[in-house]
Amino acid sequence: MVNQNRTPASQAATDHEPTINKIALEEHFSIGELLPTSAELEFFDPLVLSEIEPLLPELAEQRLANMDKAGIEIAVLSQTAPGIQAIAESTEASAMARHANDALHAAIEQQPRRFRGFAALNLQDVDAACTELKRCVSELGFVGALINGSTQGEYLDNPRVDLLWSTLEQLDVPLYLHPGLPTNQPASMVKELDGATWGWSFDTATHALRLIVKGVFDKHPNAKVILGHMGENLPFYLWRLDSRYATTRYRNDIATTPSAVFRRNFLITTSGVCDDAALQCSITTLGPERIMFSTDYPYEDIELAGRWIDQAPIDPLAKTMICRDTARTLLRLG
């Protein structure tokens, strides 16, 4: 697999066989037309990217074998970044979103017991995006949507996107907010920290906080957002977020504290973070009922992720909740 750097903890994980039938929510694929390029993901070592790229469109034997090694019963698949959000022309983006969703549906039909899907959407045309989301959920059986960051510089707190939030509430499905290509990097960002090392997490966490402080969840209290990568570091920052937000002259009059909104409207996954301390902190902060297992395949080592959660030193009931039960309830998986 891609990640060959074994820490003592990850090496210990390889001594255990998978023991839990898991559901994994951040499992990437790509149609051929949207395979990420080295120009878009310039921070990737080209040799690493060359290993990842062939795994993205493969939705058959190799992926299923890798899922089995990690003890994953169901993978919820989504079009990888930058995806639809990077297409500048709106008509093309809508057509490509439909094409990606149809291709994913065809793969799910081949493996209906193993695969589910998150819809790709073009948010340059919100009406079309909502129509496509309804089609994907009602006709194709998808379990939500995944958005790769901002859309042509526009974030999901823009009032223009309100119809999407209403549609998500009506359909009772979550939105997975995944990193995409940041519109503007802060001046402090250096190339060594670009991309998945830090820049994407910073941008996605900020995107999530914009939703909170701009009152999206006051308008749409039943909307549910999933953040990957152990919550993009936000579970570790909630106390200070409340403390400092109370002192800023620019604060909006949201109904409650930012941390309360986060605990009510957000869930997180473990994708790309196989760390006992981070997991323990997230459980203490949010409770196991707000955490779900994921691997970030094929960008991370799927087998390592599965074995890590199997040996994680947490309560067995919490582990079952994180690995399977919360996702089964949230996504209404029979």
C-alpha cells in the first residue's frame, strides 16, 4: 500500500486480524475523466500519486480484497477531490456530476451488499444540484452527498446555497464536507505544509466553522455534516473556540455556542488518522455516537486502518458504535 512508514503503534496493529465487520465512509473512487492530475495535486510525490491513481477507478476484485483485509463490510464511495468543484463551466460540471453518479450507481449494482454512494454535485447551479441529489437518493439509493471544498471560491455558508441545506433536511441525508483545492492559501502557508499535510485540513476546518458562525444551522437545525480526518482537528479546539468567539466584536448572534452547534450538527470520521490519543480525545469531546470509522482509501493504508481500530484501547461497545452502528443508523443501512 501507499503508506509504508510504520510507527510502533501501526506495527503492533499488523499483529492482529480484523475482528469487526465495519462500515467505512470516506472511501474514494474516480471516473476516468476526473482522475486528479499531478498539476492539481502538485504536493504529492509523483511516485506516490502513480501508485494511487490506478486504484481510484477500480471498483471490483482488488478493492473488495482490500476491504476484506480491513474487515470492511460496506464502503460508502465518493468521487475524489478536486472532482466536480474544480470544473469552471457550470453546464459541464452538472453533466459530469451526473456521469460520475451514474458510474458509481452501476458499480453499486454489481456489489449491492458491499458498496453505497455519496452523490457528487455541481453547486454553481444549486437548483440542478438539488434535483440531482433527489435523483441520487430517491432513484439510485445513495445515502448522502460529498462536496470537495469550495465551489469556484464559494463556500456553503452563502445564502444562495440555502436550498441545498433544505433539501438535505427534507431527504434526511448527511453532507460529507471533504477537502478540495483551497481558493486562497494564507500567507503563512509554505509548500512543505500544502495539501493533505496541513493546508487542506486548515481550509476544511475553516469551511466548517463558517457554517457555524454564519448561522447555517440556526436556519437548518436538522442538517447533518460529516467531517473526516478526525474532525479536521476541531474536536481538540472547541473550548478555545467558545472562549475566544465570545470576545470578538465581529461575532454573529447564533443561537448557542459554536461548540454546541458542532456537537449537535456534526459527526466525524477517523479517515486518515490512526492514532489512539486522537481517538480518545474525540470520544471524550463528542461521544462515540458522533464518530465513525473510515480509511481514506486509496490515499492511506486501508489494512492498517482496519487493524488499528480493531486494537484501539477503547470500550468494546463504543468500538462497535464507531465501526458500524452509528453509520448504519445515520445512513439507514438495512
